[in-house]
Amino acid sequence: DSLSGDMTGESPEAYEAGTLPGVAIAGLYAGMTYIAQKGISQIHAKETALGERLKTALLEMPHVNVYAPHRKGSILLFSVDGMSSEAVGMALNQEGIMVRAGFHCSALGHATLQTPSDGAVRVSFGYDHTRKECDRIIDAVARLVR
């Protein structure tokens, strides 16, 4: 009785709590297997190296602001003077580079970091990203600030 707020007491329905999320369980298992095969240390090292490469390059560019540069990791937040985060995000998107612009569901975090009034641009690296892709981001941002 789908319209009732209670489970029926009649068999066999009384023993059926609902459909298990089989696809989600299979996906979780596949992800955990992949991480176990690669090794979490190897994954972390590669992602962090890409984040550090991008951070080092952006810190050298005029008119680019990197937030929390003392932090290491695979996620980087930046802005470009005179451009909204959305404009930077759209420009990068036109070059096939996917980033996220705005406040990232963390307005208080952005207030703490003192990002511009429209937020900032976030780049997130994963294990399958390459150094070449990182360099494409560097080149694209360099063209924006010229």
C-alpha cells in the first residue's frame, strides 16, 4: 500500500523493505577496487603534483590571485583581476577546460578567503588528469591575463 505511511503486516510484503540501490553498490565497489589497485598514496601524490604545478604557474602571473596558496592538494581556487569568475569559467570552457565558478556552496568559506564579490574559479584535479591538461590550463589563463 504505497499510500499508507506504514508497512503492511501481510506476507510477503511485510518482509520487503524496499529496493536495494544495486547500481550504487556496484559503482562503489568498482571505485574502491580501482583505488585499491592504484594505491591511495600514488593517487594523492599525482593529484597533488598537478595542483602544485598549476599553483606555481598561477602565482607567477600578474593579475591572478590564488587563495590559500599555503595549502597543498589537488584543488585550487583563483580569480583574475577585472574579470568575473563566471567570465573566466566561460572562457576556459570555450577551450574545453571544465572548471567551476562562483561560491561553490560555501559563501562563508569565500568570505573567509576574501574572494571577489562574485566568488572565484575552482580547478579540481583527479588521478586521470595529465600534466599536458594542467599545462593547457596554465596557457589558457596566461592568455586571459595578457
